[in-house]
Amino acid sequence: MRQTTSSALLALHEDPAPTRRLRAALDDVGARYGLSDGELFDLKVAATEALTNAIKGSGSGRDIDVAVEPHEGAIEVEVRNRGSFDLGDAALADVESEEGRGIPLMFALVDEVEFASTREGTRVRMRKRLVPKRPLAAAAGV
């Protein structure tokens, strides 16, 4: 993992535990930017799904790059591989199937999801907006 200011850039080709490294990077960014447990859980599940899809679609030995970048009011995760991807009608995936649940999960757990596929590869970019923390007195209605 390479830290650039408050961003984390991960090159995950041939990594024996890529999802563990991604979750560790998200834990670090989450702690620095005050993500709630729920926000962090949602982001980790969505990002892990994107990474799993990238691994499946990249082919053996191909690079997978992940960038975790905090922005004002949001955390952005971008997963890139060198493979191709056809989104198709993933939003209507069979709920009984063991496959195809990752993309609907991404849409459900983060605020924005963007897919792009070119000859160079596929990119999934997700944004999770941060919920501003309210003072305890305001949260209690005082």
C-alpha cells in the first residue's frame, strides 16, 4: 500500500489476500475521517464486492489497482482491472442465485456507483457520503 497524503493506492496483482489489504486500507481511512461503524461496514462490503468482480474478470496475473480517496464529505473507492466487463441487467439478478449479487449490493450500500469499460480495462468508482456528526445534545433533542 502506498499512502499519498490521505489517499491509499493499492496494487493488488498476485496478492494472496487482496480483500484483507483493501479492508485494512478502508479501516485506516475510516478511522481518520470518522466513519461510523455502519458507514464503514457498508463501504467495506461494496468495495470488497467490486474487488471480487475485478479479480474474476481480470484473468490470471493481471493487475488490479484500487484507490481509496477521501473527499470533502465522502470517501471514494475506485477499482480498476485490465479485463472486460458487461454490466448487462445486473440490477435484476436472480435473488436465488449465488452469483450476481455484488453489483446490486454496491448500489444498495453506497451513494454513487459508476462503471466504465474500455479496451484498457474496467473501472468501478463508488462514493459513500459521510453523515455529519451531530452533537450529543442535538441528537438527544435537547
